[in-house]
Amino acid sequence: MFFLESDQTIKAVKTATPSVVAVLMSKELSKIKKEIRVNIARSLVDEKGMVKIGGCSGFFVSHDGYILTNRHIVEDEDASYAVVWQNKTFSCQILVRDKITDIAVLKIDGDNFPYLKFANSSQLKLGQTVVAIGNALGEFQNTVSRGIVSGLSRDIKTEIGDDIQEFFGLIQTDAAINPGNSGGPLINLSGKVIGICTAVVLGVENIGFAIPVNQAKSILEDIKKYGKLCRPSLGVRYFLIDEEMQKLHHFSFNYGAFIIHETIPGRGGIVSGGVAEKAGLKEGDIILEINEEKITKQFHLSRILAQYKIGDVIKITYWNKKEKKEIDVKLF
């Protein structure tokens, strides 16, 4: 049995590795000096005055140069990014930086690139063998680590730069994930991608996380169909209610999304022309449920809406200061 699984692992890695790329981040010397106020050795500065300051991973998901990686890898809009594949460097477009899922979509010119096929990440099983592959430029290229699915639907908070990023629905694995693996694929023994390696719990061994690849499928579909990410929104500004907020403001509920009142001109709780306005929702209303799924700090509004597409019809249950109401709305 051991030898059979070992052979499967070798075959899966051989299938997947050609599709893995390095994502190189560089920045102008003058901008780096302003940010960190240290001297940079001239040997680290290229002919364009750029300094390489990081390298992580990504992977092809189509023959014509679409690449998946993490948003936090390419979040700095003042930096320049390039893709390195088979010792060749390609300039790239950043088509999507999605903060909700921490997924980014890159595009390079060309065709006939090897690419990874998607598995269905909703069918993962605890204990299933998985493999993480990283290709950070400069050291330890084509790093491979094997482990199992240790947990499913994990929610975590992690510090990325100056932000606290919340992730939901993650795959937990004991396959070694290091900073260079970020953005690289987590694959099954068929060589298909099941997740995007994204985070590791520092100071603890054998706890890493990956974004289920199903979260990326709709993003890619939107990019190829519309040229942009088309995630549905209700068009509301709100804060989430919990037991503490209920006591403080004497709300009738200890859950839900309270639509804020306008305190700054043009920054009211109802966005003009949005779904909520057309549905008749008002500032001060509390959105309680979407399709009978309660809105809480664990299942916040943006997380629930991420399950739906533009054109879907959903049922909103809300409180309008007097009574509960329900209304069906079409997302756009």
C-alpha cells in the first residue's frame, strides 16, 4: 500500500510541477528607501532601478496564460510583478485582487502553457492524501511536501502586512506550507488542484491552510466572460450585531446586519441604485437572514453572498423596526 501511494505521489507531482510558476515582486529603489529608510546594496538593483523584494508561487489554470495565486502576494500596487516559468521571465497583468477570498488572477501573453485541472474541493475527505508544491524564485524551487487533509471548512484570522485578514472555509493540512509556497497549488493524487496554499500558523508545526479551489472557479468564469469580477452585492453599508451590540443599542436581535444611518454626506447605509434600494430596504433596518441562513459574525453578509451569482434570486428576511418581513430579490 505504501509503495502504491508513493508511486501515485510521484506521478501527481510529475504531472503538476510543469504548471507551477514563481511570482516575482520588485520595487523602485526610491520607494523602498522611503518605506524602510535603509541603504540597499547596488548589486541588488537592476538596470531599471528595481529591487527584487520577494518571490512566491502560482500556477497555470489554462493553456493561454491565466494564473492563480494569492492576493496578498500581489497586493502592493506600487510594486511591479513578473512571472518566472522555466527560467523565462514574463510581464503580467493582474486581473483580480480579491480581498474576500485572498485569490488573485494573473495573465501572461502566450499559448500552450501546461496547466492544472480542477478537482471538486467540496468532495474532499478528512485523511485524504494531498501534496503542496511551491516554486519561489531564488531558492528551493519545486519544493514538494506531502500530507493529509487535517480539517475542512476552517475559519481563521491572520495578519498580512498591516491588515488582519479573515479567511473562511479553508482546507487544513499537515503538508508543510512555508512563505514560498504561498499561491502554489495543493493537489490530490490524481495531479488535480484542490486548493491554493495561503497561510501557516506560526510557531506551530504541521498546521497549514489552503483556499478551496471551488472558490476560484466562479472568479475565473467572471474574468473570462466579463473581463472583471462580478460578485453580487446588496448595496448596503452595515455593522454586524452580536450580544454585546444588542445590549449596547437595545436591538431586538443578537444577530444580523444593521444598515447604518448616513453620518457623512454620500456615505449612507443604502447605496444608490443597488439591490437593497430597489428592494425597499431602509437605513435602520436589520438584515437577519439570506435564504434562511442567519447573518452572524461567523457567517457575515459578504461570506453568505459569496455563495451566489449575479442573476440568482434570494430571499431576504429583515426587521424594519416594527416587524419581520421577507422579500425575494434578484442579485445584480
